[in-house]
Amino acid sequence: MERDEIVKRIDILTRGLSQRSSDINESSEIKIVRSEVEEEDKPKLAALLEDIIVLLKDDPENRGKIKGIWNRLMDGYGHIKPISELLGSVKLSFLDSTTNNIS
């Protein structure tokens, strides 16, 4: 998955968590996440996803901060398939690939 597509998918998921289900046309990924995440945790998850989007867009070379948020997301929500798939893509595209550029 390309980097822009990863950011777009995270953004869609964030919006899906932030809005009421009647306000949006939910994809199956959003439905899964909304049903698996407790109501009081949805704003926390949305905030973490927003934080990682900002880093991926504005500071993709800051592996330490990206990895920190990635770990928090994986620890709290990695058991949810759409989130674990997105985090896997983030790891491949933003975390693992940069190690190849270090001499």
C-alpha cells in the first residue's frame, strides 16, 4: 500500500470514529472498529490516529514518535483487524523502509 493511501485510510477511519453512524456511509472497516471499540475509547482512538496522521504527513522521518504512537495503538487496539492491518502497513511503509536508507 502506498503512503498516501495509508494516510487516507487512517483519515477515513478517524472520521468514522468521530461522527455518529447515522451521519456517514460506513464501510465494513469502520463498522468493525465502531463495534469493537467501547464508546468512551472512541475519542482516544481517534486522537491517536490523528496524531499518527500528522506525523506521517509532516514528519515521516521521525521514526521515534511514529513508533511510540504505533505501539500505543497496537497495545490498545491491535486486536481489531482493520486497525492491525493499517498498523502493519504503517510499519512496512514508514518504519521498516527507513532502516534501509541508513548507512
